Amino acid sequence: AQSVTQLDSQVPVFEEAPVELRCNYSSSVSVYLFWYVQYPNQGLQLLLKYLSGSTLVKGINGFEAEFNKSQTSFHLRKPSVHISDTAEYFCAVSDATASGGSYIPTFGRGTSLIVHP
Amino acid sequence: NAGVTQTPKFQVLKTGQSMTLQCAQDMNHNSMYWYRQDPGMGLRLIYYSASEGTTDKGEVPNGYNVSRLNKREFSLRLESAAPSQTSVYFCASSEEGREVETQYFGPGTRLLVL
């Protein structure tokens, strides 16, 4: 089974500064990768996903992530954050070679992004 | 199109009481999931249903039961609640397919067991 490590539990940053949220996963087998965002008192919503193709994936709200197979990483970046980006961010990974009809992602523990004015 | 809905939004139980968390989706998805979210633990899968009529255990199934009532609805039951089940519970759904699909999450149920 896959495991996901989000290296930072909390990332404080000033508004308009760049940010990187780090994510590493356990296995180098073929994977699908996801970043979800959770705003306070809400459910999770998809920011972006990597299934195949270009290793640089662009998502909503100006976020992007780069898949690095050799380093088993999928770090999330944004060049300039806003106050409204304050939220919990979850990295998730699933095994693309899994058989059967259900591929269930494993989630990391989350990174709390705190944007200060 | 409401997406994934969950009821109730909040619940307080006493130890030993039972309750059922309800989840429904209107996206015609085959797969549905129940997760619990605890501080510093991320999301942990309790049970999932790959399709109508099937359910399987996830990472933390003890103390829970599920029912896939039909394609739209997937309920989670706590037969005898314990303080360790205090958590936020999320239901999610996804299409079933060769490639994994995006999971769509409900707003959550916040449960406190005293």
C-alpha cells in the first residue's frame, strides 16, 4: 500500500510571497497523484491531479505541481499567495496498477498554509 | 446539482448510543467512501463501496458498519459510540473507471462522543 508524507504540518507565509508545499510518496510504481484543499469547516475539493503525460500539472487558483518520479515527489507551488489561500492542503496518491474497479487514494496528514497580511 | 450531501452536520452522543450518518450523491457515481478526519492524522478510510451492492473495509473499520442502500446513498452506522469516535466524518464519491477519478467530498459531519 502507498504511504504519503507531507513534510511540513504548517507553513506560514506572507501575502504575495511564493510557497511550496512538499509531498513524497512511498513507491515508485505507476501512480496517480492529487492535491486537495480544505477551507475551514468545509469538505475537500480537488486542486489538481497527475494521471499521465506532462510532469508539470496546473490546477485551480494559480497552483501547480510537479511530478518527479525519481524522487517520488509531487510538490505543490504557487508563485504569489493570497490571504484566501489560507487552508489545509492534502496530498494523495493511488496505485495506477491496482486491479478491480476502485482505486482508492491514500491521503497525507495535511499541511496547514497560513497566509499573513 | 447538490453534489455530495451529508446529514446531520453536527451530533453529540453519549458513550454507548448509536447513530447513523447519512450520505447521498446525485452525480450517478458508482463508488462511495467514508473517511474520518482527526487532527494531525489526515483522512483515514473507514469503508468504501466500489459499486451498488458491495462494501469493503478500509484502514479503520472497527466500531462501524455501512450500508449501500442504492446507487445514491451510503450510510455509516455507529452501533455503540465511544469517545475515540469523536471526529469529523466525510463521505465522498467517484466514478468507477480504468483511471482513477476525482473524489467529490461532502461538507462533513462533526461528531462529539461524551
